[in-house]
Amino acid sequence: MDLVERYINTAKPFLPRAQRDDILAELSEAIHGRLDERAAELGRKLTTAEQEAVIREFGHPVTLAGRYGPQRTLIGPKTFPLWWVTVRLVVAFTFIGFLARAVATGIAAWSTSTSHILHVYGEAWSGFFAVSLTLIGAVTLTFGAIEWFDLDIFKDWQVKDLKPMTISGPKPKGRIENAFGLIFVLAFTLWWGALPFLQEQLPGVYGPLRALHGAGLEVALAWYPMIWGLVLASAIAEAIAHLIGVIDPQRRVGRGVFRILASAGSGAAAAVALQSEHLLSVATESALASASFGVEKIDTGLHIGAMAMVVFSVLSVAWELWKLVRKP
């Protein structure tokens, strides 16, 4: 990667998306034109150090990108690109920290009742927006001070030391990956679709139902038909998304739509599960005394898992929507 390409690729993520290609083409032409002029003046090819000196005349790539953005007051065009990247990183790390806190809180309250666990789990998220806004404010004030005092935070930079940031989206899965995914999802769909029959006719014969039956437990009626149907619909949508990937891995719109439907279905099933008081029940009266305590414990774990699934589903839908609307 030569110096001009390194410089342009470093500026690329900070440029406005709509005008990015035009700006990059204009910038590349301007830099190469300046280099050609200097080489013509000297009557020879420029050395690396001379190219470095010419490119530095354009300013740091982040500062250069800021000149093409909208004008702002507190955060000026020179610092806005870096401020915006910093804010997004701060919010992302804050979310990860609160998620870890919520999980730890739920584990610590494992021995209490389900309602208490749900209460403390909700409290663990109570300060997320306040902390995020506080940190965003601190970052904004810091960059505002840099702008106000006209501090040059890119004073001693060298083109050869730049490390371009990648802005390419995730590569689509190939046919083989989608084929394996399709096989797995179809197997689950067949098993899940037969679950009511297995529950009624063969409670102790197949898969996870065997462990439940051995403990004197069974899937509660709350699963049927709403939760069961939503999960089945979600699995079918995911299978269709993989099938589209097998037929044509580049058909991102079709795959994205069905993945959104699959995530939405999973989230809806988890939300319905949260509204259900019991997700497991005691299979026989003889097992009532020994299994009742286990039902409460497992129910609590299932409710915590449902909370996590709702959050994950919302994030998955947002991610798939972003991939659909973003410029390829």
C-alpha cells in the first residue's frame, strides 16, 4: 500500500457516506496532481520522504474529512469525525458493561424467587441511559475544549504510521456454510414441529424430553400454541434464509428479510414466555413433592434466558436492518 492509498483509506471511514466516492476520487486526483507537479519541478521521481512532505500539506486525514462534514458549533468540523467514533465506542462498551452486570446480578439472586430475580435484573439496567448520557457529555466537553482552544491533537503524525480502518460490512456466507446451517435448522424444525406429539405420546423417549420425564417434569401448557408456534415460524424463516443463501449467496435482501422475521419471531416467543408464570410443570402427582422445587429453579433460569433472548432478538433485527439499508 503506497502513501497516497494509505492516506485516502484512512480518511475514508470519516467521510459522509453519500459523497464518499466523489470526495475520494477528487482527493486522489488532487494528491497525485500535487505529486506530479513537485516531480516535474525537480525533474525526477520523488523519494518517499518527499512524497510524505507533499501529502502532509493536505493535513491529517481525519481533519481533512471533517472539512466535508456539516458545520457545527460546540464540535467543529476538524474534531467531529473523531468525536462521533469515540461516542459510539463509549456507548458500546457501556452496554457490554451493563449486560455483564445484569447477568452477574441474576446469578447472585439465583436462590431467590422468580419475581425477585426479575426485579433485580431490571434494576441492573436502570442506570444505563444515565451513565451513557454522562459519558457522552464528558466526551463532548473534552472535544469541545479541544475545538475551543484550537488544540492540534494530530501535530506529530506521519503518513507511514497511519493504520486505515476497515469499513467493509460482513461478507455473505457461502453456499457450504448456508447448506450446513440449513441442515441444522431443518433438523430442529422437524423436532420442534413434532414436539406436541412427542410430549403426549413419547414423553420419555426422545432428546431433552427424556431428562425432563426422568425428573418428573414436562413442558407446561403455556408453550402451546403461542410460544411453540412462534418458535416454529422463526425456525422456518431461518431455514428459508439459509435456502436463499444456498441458491444465491449474493441475494442479501431476501436473506435479510427472512432473518429479520426469524429474529422477530424468536423475540416475540421470548416475550410471551416472560408473561407466563410457569414454563414447566410436574408430570405426575407422585413426583409433585420432589420436583416442585426443581420446577421453580428451572423456571427462573428459563425466564432469565427469555430476557436475554428478547435483548438479543432486538439487536439482531437492528443489525439485519442496518445491513439492508447500508451502502454495499
